[in-house]
Amino acid sequence: MANKQNYDSEFCGSLPLHHVNMIQPHGYMLVLNHDTLSIIQVSENVQELLGKNATEVINTPLSSYLSEAELKHLQSKFIAEDKVPLTLTLNGQRVLVLVHTKSSYIILELEKAEQNFERSFVDVFQEVKYSMSAIDAASSVQEACNTAIHELKKISGFDGIMMYKFDENWNGTVIAEEKEEGLERYLGLTFPASDVPKQARQLYLKNPYRLIPDRAYTPVRLFPVINPLSHSFTDLSDCNLRSVAAVHLEYMQSMGIVASMSIRVICNERLWGLISCHHKTAHHLNFELCSMFELLSGVISNKITSITNKEEYDFVNTLQNQRAVLTEHIYAQNDIIKGLFSSGDESILNLFKASGAVATLGGKTETIGDVPETEYLENMLLWLQGKGINKIYATDHLTDVYDEAAAYSDTASGMLVIPVDAALGDYIICFRPERLHTISWGGNPNEAINFEQDGRNYHPRKSFQLWQETVKNTSLPWHEQELNVAETLRSFIFEFKTRQLA
């Protein structure tokens, strides 16, 4: 058994993924001076596109490779802090372009458009319209997730797709999955936060997806190394062609996949989860198809946000109604403790889903339900006063902050404190019992990062086989809205008590 741990890696979270200065070789990159539109930086594979090597292209005007009409069309897409797709003929070749407008320079991500794809854009768009309707028809988050991965698998042709949802500590649990034979199944498994570290999560807020068509690629450097306008590496945060860390390619190899694509799911402006697409062989999607995935990312995110907000509204409404009933009981009894404790199914235990509670008001102490012994409660009240806790306080892991709690984890692993008047020692405390629960990890989370002897080079874990961990000394977590209701109840009780003393 283990106590609750945080597997978010400070080391992985500090790596500058957006300053890699390299791209994947299935595309090209040009960096332009915003004012003159001369080329100041290029990917070293540019000769395949422009017929000149990188040193020859630097400081040449973009107009050397574009018609005047297409140059004006490109300039019309220079929108501050936005990423705009278009199609151009560059040096006689048709290319798909993503335009990134920065303060002093422009980034162009380019990909040849002459590739043969089995399906036309119109065919794919029709599938996307159907997928949007199917996702929108879902009535629960789980149904929306199942529908989303089913539809994305049909459109993309990937061998396997799964969706995982982040918890409060950024561990991700696989909640939906569809895979062909030969790919390992991960449904129900949890992956530690270090698998998608902090700065990688931040990049998903800037870029809806990340595509790696072939993990065996050789990265292509930018030339020159330093951007002459920013005097640093060019920030590739929102670039689709950005190369990825070698440790991630090693991670893919351990999973037995050659190609991958990750798509963000946003809920209320926060990264809620990721959709991860896997393929056993190299698998390329052009910009057009990726744009469809970007569109569906927004559809899925909006649907999950809508359902989540509806569930949150219903939950809050129920809490408010229960709180209103409780305050009516206090008025009817003209006694705070009787109103809180003597209401049967409508007591404070029901309001906060607690198994026990203690109230100490005006020198009088009473309990309801399962609570620790008297000596423990007295010491707890002294501890609260000593800590100066005068605002709503809650924890689902009391042993983290109060050592004596370990002996009473069966009744008091979680605690909600409502300080009516901390200066007088007036508190109402609700307890939640221990909830022993087993986490099924995808591999040992303690071995997620393995350093070599030099302490600098490191590798991901090799196995994603089931590794179970039983967590103890924790209760069900306290919901943010429960804390809000606790605050309104605290204000009411304080005012009621003041009026009684007046």
C-alpha cells in the first residue's frame, strides 16, 4: 500500500521543448522578416522545395519564388497571434502553408501538396460532418468520448485511438479505446503525469494536435541556428512540424508504434484530456486532414464542456437546495447544533456526504455519525486554533498535515473545517472515511524516468504492463462547490449565532 503521490516530473517539465530548433522532415520551414519579407531562416531541407541550398536562400526575397498575386494573397493572411492555412505555388510547386504571424517575423510551415491520398477533401469533409452530428448527439461524457474515438478512427485510418482524461495531479486515465489486433490495450490504465509533462501540456493549449508520421525520422535543423531578429532560437511552440524530444520517440518505440498523433480536449479553457492515435507503421496525414482533426478537437471539447457544465449546474442546484433545507431546520429548532444534527436524512452529513461530524459552539460540543474519540477531537480543535485556520479548509489526505490522523483513517481520512468563530474555538468539522482504492498504472510510475549514471541522459520506462498500486489514508475528494456551500453556511451560522447573543 502507498499514500497518494504526485508523479508530475519537475525535471521533464523544465525541458524547453519549444526551442528545439529542428523540424520533422515531412515538411519545410521558412522564417521571414516581417517588414521586408526576406528569408532570414530556413530548414536545411529547403533545397527539395526551392532548388537552392540553405545558405543560398538566406536573405533572398520571398518574391523570388512567388508570383506577385500569390505574394499579396499571402500578405493578406498576416494576422497577429493567429495561425492561418492556405495553398500557394512556390517555385512552381503547389504547397500547403500554415502562416504564423509574430511581432518581428513570419513563420511559414510548408508541405508539398502533390501527394496521393486515397480520399478527396470533399469525401473527408462529409465524414467530418457526420462525425460532428454523432458527437453532438451524445448525452454523457463517456458516450461523447466513445463516439469521438470511433469517428476519428474511421476518418484517420490509424490502427488505434484512445482517449485519456487528466486528474487533478495530471495523471491520465484511458477512458475510451478502439484498436486493431497487434496493439496493446490500455483501457482503464492510468499513465503518470510525467508522461505528458507540464511544458508539453502548455504546448497543447497553443496547438490542437501533434503529428509524428514516422518516429524513425532524422530531424532537420534550422539555418542559421539563431534567429537574427530575436537573437535566440525561434519559438516553435505552435508549429506542427516541430521536432519532438528523443525520449518521446523512445517512448513510442517501447509502445510498439511507428506513427502517432495527439489531439487536445479542452474543457472550460483547461486541458481536460488527450486523444492519442497510434499506428504500427509510418502514417502520414496532410495539413488538410489535420485541419479536420483540429475542427473535431473543438467539437469534442465543446460537447464535453457542455455536458460537464450541465452536470455541475445540477450538482450545485442540489447542494443549494440541501443547504436551504438545513438553514430552515436551524430556524425551526432555533438551535444551530440541533438544526444541523437532528434532521435525519437532511442533516449536515447528507449535505457534505460525510460519515461523521463534530460541532463545538459556545463551549458546547456534540457529534453525529462516526467520529474519532473525544481526546482526538479535543487535540484536533487545539491544532486548528494553533494553525490559525479561520477560513474554510478541506483535505482528502489528513495524514499529510496531521500525524495523529493515521490512527483514525477509517473514520477521518478526509476533513472539512467550517470555522464559525476561530478566535472563540467555534468549529464545525465534517469527516469522510478512508477510501482504499487501487490504481491500475500502465507500467510502474516510479520507473517512468530512468537516468543514466551521468545523471543527465535519461530514458522512459520500457514496459506499460499493468502495475497496481493501492492508495490508503485518503477519502473521496471535496468538491469545489461543496467548499463554496460550506462558506455560505459558515456565514449564515455566524450571523445566526450573533443574533442569538444580541
